[in-house]
Amino acid sequence: MASEHGLGKELDTRAGGSHPCGGAGWGSARARTSRSLPAPLIATAAAPSGTPRPARLGRARRPRCPETDAQNAFKVRISIKTALGDNAYAWDANEEYLFKAMVAFAMRRYSSKSTTQISNVLLCNVTDRVSFWFVVTDSSKNVTTVPGSVVEAAIRMNRNRINSAFLLSDKTLQFLKITSTLSPPVEPSTPVWLIVFGVVLCLIVAGIVFLIVSGIQKHKKKNKESTERENLEEKVEVTVTLENGLPCEVLDLKAGHINGVFPADDERFTSL
Amino acid sequence: MSKDLSATPEIPKEDGRPKWDNKFQYILSCIGFAVGLGNVWRFPYLCQIHGGGAFLIPYFIALFFEGIPLLHLELALGQCLRKGSIGAWNTVSPYLGGVGVGSWVVSILVSLYYNTVLTWVMWYLINSFQEPLPWSVCPLNANRTGFNKECYESTAVNYFWYRKTLNITPDIAENGTLQWWLILCLATCWAIVYLCTIRGIETTGKAIYVTAIFPYLVLTIFLIQGLTLPGATDGLAYLFTPNLNTLKNPRVWLDAATQIFFSLSLAFGGLIAFSSYNLPKNDCEKDAVTVAIVNSMTSLYASIPVFSVLGFKATTAYWDCLDRNIMSIINEFDLPEESIMRQNYTSWISFLNSSHPEKIAGLKLKSCDLQEFLDQSVSGTGLAFIVFTQAIILMPGSQAWAILFFIMLFSLGLSSMFGNIEGVFTPLLELQIVSKSTPKELLSGIICLISFLIALCFTLGSGSYWIDIFDRYAGSVPLLVIAFFEVIGVVYVYKIKRFSKDVKWMTGRKLNLYWQITWRFISPLLLLIVFMAFVALQMLRPPSYAAWNPKYEGFPMKEEKVYPPWVQAICVLLAALPCTCIPLVALFHLIKQKRRSKDTSLVSAEVFSCQGANSNFPHPKE
């Protein structure tokens, strides 16, 4: 029965990735419970609302990774639910087999020698997160592991194929030590904004030209009309009647006849 | 026959002055002038930092005692005298002609920088037609191994604003180069302004139908969309929850008074110009109340979508923060995916803290607090170009929202520009400098061209620092001074009894007690207090600015720098220039009077009357 101490030790060693897997001497997996945690419960995918019940905090399944070859091992982290949502598949032994096959395929393609078998790819420490470590061994050279740089280069070359085999992307199928190259952003040949700007400017210039031209035309028409009117007025002025030196329009012709002081005559008489 | 004896008909003489096509155009122009960018990006910010709904109390008090009276005064003055600001104040008293000149100078200064803000809006507008929006992704660095360093350290929206739009220099003394893309946009903006103001109110009157009404449509669309966004209710609750304690701070009252004052665009001379094109017998009292209330209602109406969107942004940022923490925890403890959700995050955290505290500490989780995200308040250009653009990226269909938003901002600013340009244009038409035969198109073209050339300075690398200076100094203190002298001039020089008679002739109603009291005592007193408090606060605050400096060690925080002495001198000049027009012109007239013989009419205020200007006998000064 593992003690709390043992559980903590296992978690500590996995943190930081310094040593891939737990201490020596754990040949077989044992059901683990910790005294500090609630009584054995099956870890569920989504904790019931409120209390968390992580009976097994990231318990690793078999097999365990070997102690040595830490620098040639790579940690992989897979986020299927994030990528696929409702269409997520479960990570089981078949998927692990596919992964091994893809890594072997990548190694074969990279080094162009068909010596890497699926059995050369070793997975270990598979957790519920879905994360695990893998190494590639070289069966021709006395079961040593292939150097990390070679594996990294092979994976990088075939990243696309590996991603698409699992319907995942660079972000959801992470090789923690291998950075992905960023794709350049799409740049159109002419910046789009120049096109829009050109359209707007043309419309505005057309509007201005139209208004100026119409203004000039109106001005000309007004000038022509006013000269015509002036000519007409000159003719009319000759016939204006004068009375006492003042033109008649100014005079109020009725002024002399009715005395404005008294109310109008009409009101004195009752209307009919 | 009796009809012939009626007194001289009250139809005003046809003086060839252009007039509005209909009353609605005039009201819409005044509303468009008053409703501007400040209603969208300053009022919601003030509401937020000054206790939410509680801010409405000082705001409406200021509206009642300061905003509406001053607005009525300007509209009545312009309608009565039928002249632009310079001519109007010269008519009231030659010694007060400086008030008109001051308004004119302020209108010029404000037009210069206001159109540059519109340039930025236009730049964002034409960039909104791209997929993906250019401010949503960081560009890659030179050797394509990662993102551009400046962009990576701040955010993509910040990078697009400070680098790709402004290409800002780290210091105001460094001028940088002219940014050709901004020059193109500036030319376009001035061309649009020219197109709309080419014949004065004949053309602006048509354009205003679009530019004044369109923003309301867009605000409504944003309102509906904003309310459906997640987190909108948090934002609105945060905005409107009243916190009456803030009312104890005098700063709140000062902000309310200045906000009302600047929001109504008083003392620019534009309102006088607009109302001078009215028929003299027009109810200016009702107009003033209408315009002021519509302006305030628009501010309130605009704050709802703004705060819905800000609440949405805060909620999204909060969820992102939570998600990042959750991902770190899941990866660290190798828990199955989706075992920790946002809802049970806190219970998980407390459990893990008790069982594995050192690991949790090692993860360095950021504390996610929704209040903190909501508290990040921004106003001004930061709201529109940084915060809002970031929120738009998160909405589905971001291109459409971006285009709508920036067209709305452009219309809001454009309708205010019409008022500013009218404030410059109308007095020039009346001064004897310009002969009658020059077509209006030429005059407006010259104004726009000269303004464009001067405004090229704002397209330099340091341009936005200069715009802040203009906004802080030229567009604030001089207006308060001019408005104060306006009220004093009308009430005590022109004499309020005479003005009451004029207003009664125009509106058909006697001036009631409210106007009498506010014009005589309350408004001038309030303006004086606001002016002194405002100047005192500006003096207390050291003249500093926040510079965007990628080499600063606190980057992406902005670096606080002090203005160099020559810049401070320019600030003082900007604030003092319009104000000194007032005593200068008075002095000029005093000297002119002393030179002439003593029997010439000193001040025509006694002779002049509003009815006189609109009847058949000529004005004694003309």
C-alpha cells in the first residue's frame, strides 16, 4: 500500500521533467491510494459540481520508463477534447499503436533506412491527461536509444502527417521539447486598404468637382440673369411716373385720403 | 382696405443671407455639432470612475444650471444678430469684439487637431476591410522564429495603434518622420470636409441628415448586439451601480460641469453661426432645451452599448485568465482534460493548495478577478482604438462590427467638424477682408487647404503627443474664459432687459424666472468657479505626458515624462492666445476711440436692438 510519501515522491519526480519516471524498483503497477485523499473512487472525466475527487492525481499507467536516456526521451501531451469537442475519441491502446507507427514512419522517412520497427518505439508513463514519454531504440546497435536530435529532426520533418493522423494540430498534439515553426501570415499582393482608400478618394474628388462645376454654372446663370434684369429695369425706369420728384412706388398713394388716426370707416357701421 | 393700414409688415427684409431648408435641418445640425466623440468615449468613462449612476446627479444639475442657459444664450444671440461670432460680438459692443475673435481662434485650433483624430478613425476604417483584422495578429519578426518583439511584449492591438498607425516616437522632442499613410488619410478627411462645407450650410445641411442620424442607427445595432454578449450585464451593472460616496469628492462635480460644457460645444462660435441662418422669429428657447436634452440622452444611450462591450471584454479576459490557469494545473498534475472547469475552479484550487501547496506556488498562477478587469477604465482614443478594437476581435463577424463602429465614429466626428468649420467660415464671410465676388467655394477651399497643410505636423511621429497638448490646453481653458465673457457681455453690457425684450420678440414669450436667474447670477458664478478649479487642478498636476517607449524597462507600461520647457511655453501660448484676444481687441478699440473725436457714438448698444436688425431700416453701424 503506497503511503502518502510515496505518492508525493512520484508526483515530485514527474514534475519538471528532470527524470522521466518514478524511482527504481516499481516493476508492477499497484493500485494506489493516499491517506490524505478520499477513499477509493474512480477518477471521472468531469468532477461532480463542487467537490473535486481526484482519487488518483495523474496516476501513470504501465509501463514505467527506464531511468536512463532522459535526454533522448520526449514528452508528448495530447488534448483531444480541446481539439475535437464532441467528436473526441478515447485514447486507448489502439491509438498508442498508431502513435508508435507514426513515429516509426517518421524515423524511416527521415533516415531513409527501413530498420525502425514499431517495436522500437517505447511509450511509458501514460497518464489520464493524456501525456506520455517515448523513446526510440535502435535494434541494430544493441538496444540503445536513438539520439534525441535525430528523433527531433524526424518528427519536425513529418509533423504535418503525424498531426493529421490524429486529427490534431501543433497546439493539441504537443511535443514538449520540439518547437513548431510558425507559418507566415498571408499577405495579399496589394495592401487591401489602398484599394479601399482609392475608391473612397475617387468618390470624394468626383463629388467636389461636380459641386464646383455646378456652382460655376449657377454663378454664370445668375450673372446672365442679373444683366438681363438690369437691362429690363433700365427700360422700365424711363416709364416710372414721378410725382414731386419721388417715384410712385415709394409713396403710399392712399396716405392723403384716409386719416389713420380714426378707426377704419368700415367699423363704424354695423355689418350687414 | 383696413389691411393697408396695418403697421410695417413683420416679414424680414430679404438680406440674401443663406437660410436653412427647414427647421429640422437646423436642429439636426446643432445636435450633430454637440453630439461628438466625447459622448461615446468620455461620458461613459466619467460615469464609471465617478460612482456609476451617482454621477448623473451632478451631471444633470450642471446641465440645468450651466448647459441649457448658456446654450440658449448663444442660440438667441446668433438668431437675433444674424451674424457669425466676430460680427455678433462687434455688434453687441466693439469692446467685446475680442470674444468673437477668441471663439474664432479656438475654432481654428480645434478644427486642426479634431480632423486628425478623424484621420485615425478613417485609417482604422479602411483597414477593417481585411481578413483577419490587422490588429488581431502580431507580425512575425525578421527571421520568422517568433513574433515581433514590441508586439509580443505588449499586445497586438497596442502594436497596431502605436506602431502601425502612429509610428510613435518615444519622446515629444523627437519629431520622427511624416507618416505617408496618415498624410493620405488626412488629405481624404479634409477633402470630405471640403465636400460637405463647400457652400456653407447649403451643403452641410444636406450632409447632416446622414452624419447626424447614422450614428444613432449604429448605436442601436450595437446596443442590441452588445446586450446579447456574455458578460454584458456585468459591465452594465458595474457602470450603473450608484456609489453615492463619490459625490463628496469635489473633483466629481468639476468633471460633471466641464463635461457638460465641452459636450455642448459652447463658446466655439459654431452655434452662433448656425442660429444666425435662422428666421428671426424662431423659438430659440425650445431649440436650446431640445438640443441640450438630446445631447445628454445620447450620452446615456451611448454608454449602454459601450459598457456592454466592455463588460464582455472583461468577462472574456477573466475567462482567458481562468483557462490559462486551468491548463497549467492540468498539465502540471496530468489530470484528464476538462476535469477542472471554470465553475469548480475555486474548489479545486483550494483543494490543491491544501494538498500540494508547493507545486501550486511553483506554477505562479495569476489571480483572476473579474472586478479587476472591469476596473480597467479607459477614455478617449484608448477606448476606441485599443479597448474596443480588442473587444471587436472577440465578436463573431468582426469585420462588420469594426466597419460599423468606425463609420459611426467618423460620422460623429464629421458632424462636429461641420460646426467647427462654420465657426471659422461664417465670420470670415462677414469680415470686410473678403470681397463679395469671391465665390464661397474658393473661400472654403482655401480654409481647408491651409488647415490641411498645418495639420501635417500632427502626422509626424510625435503627432499624437501634440494632439494631446492641443486638446488639453487649446480646447479647454480658453472656452471657459470666452463663455464667461459671453454671459457677462450679454447680461451686463448689452443689458439683460434689452435682451429679454429681443428674446420675447423672437419667441413670443416673456423670459421666465429660470432664465433670468441663471443668466444673471448662477451661470457666470458657476463658470467662474469651474474656471478657477480647473486651472488650479491643471497647475497642481505637473505638465507630464505618458510616452510609449519600447526601450523603457517597465514596457509595456507607458513612461511618464515631463514636457520640456519649450513645449510648456507652447502650452501656455495655446491657452493664452484666444483669451488675450479679448483684452487686446478692447484695448485696440479704446485707442481708436481716443484718437477719434469725442462725439462719435461710443457703443451702439443703446441704439441697436434685435428688432431693429430685422426690420427695414439699416443697421447704424453698416
